[in-house]
Amino acid sequence: MSRTPKSAWVADALEIHERPLIRYAKWLLGDLESARDAVQETFLRLCREDPAKLEGRLAPWLFTVCRNLALDARKKAARMTPMDDEQFPVACDLDERHDARQALARIHGTLEKLPANQREVIYLKFQCDLSYKEISEITALSVSNVGFLLHTAVRAIRSHLGAETTGAGHEYASGQPERSEMVRLRTGRARRG
């Protein structure tokens, strides 16, 4: 049985975007099954869309729909269960080397202290590898606001980690690249899949 162009388009989108969407929804919801439900509904909605309408905008559309579904599910769950302090649970892979685990834990701890909008743009940029424009479409923020939030968040992370390392609030040594901790975070999560 041959596939129609639309079913091939949906199948290709599923193959390319399903895993990143599940990771993103799990990050938002903290639960793998709820994340899978949100992603499944996202792809069901994609089946009803015209491929021509989404040409060149497929990833932002998928992430936006998934985000909205996840946030709706989170609101519904919050109404049903008592609120808990941890909105965005973070998993840390304990079988990595001790130093890497400590650095990752420091980064996660620092990320948790950031405002929710900064955490989200950091996640979309460094975990999902989306452009500022794509993040702008997903979050309904301007591209310049996305850039400002990313800059502010990375600066806060760098400052906080530098203060932890030196105990004096100084930034990293000038020779260390600003993104090294974020790259290590993204690389570590990418390996875990």
C-alpha cells in the first residue's frame, strides 16, 4: 500500500520531531505518560492541517501546539492535585562521572532559580536547538524579548556558578567560553536521549 503525500508528510514529521517533542512535554509536565499523550494529540492535530499552510514552519507549529496542550494538562492536573514546589522537575543521570554530575546538578539548581520564562527559552534554545524566531513563535514573545531573556538567563547562570566556584560572586575566568556549561548540559541530555 502506497502512502499519500500527506501521510508521508505526517510520518516524516513524526520521525523527525516526536522524540524532541516528548522530551519537551516531559520537561513541562514532569511525567512521561502525560508527555506522550500531549505529543500524540499534537500529531493528531497535525493530521488535520494542510501541509502547504505549515511549509517552513512545521517545527514551531508542532512545539507551539505541544506546549499549549502540555500547559493545559498541567493546569488541569494542578486543579486536581495539591500544588507542589517543583514545577519543572529535572532528572540527573547518576551514572556519569562524579565531576560531571556535580556540574550538572549545579546547573540544574541554578536553572530552577530562574523565572519560568527564562527557563523555558533556555530549554528551547539549548535542549531543543531552536532558533530565536522559532522560540518566538512558540512562546508568543518577540524575537528581541527571546534574545533578552536568553542573555539575562545565561548571564545569571554564569554569575551564580562563578559565585559558587569562587565563593565571591565573580564571573568565570575570562578564558572560559560563556556557553561551555550550557553546551555540556545539552550534550549530556542528548546522550541520554
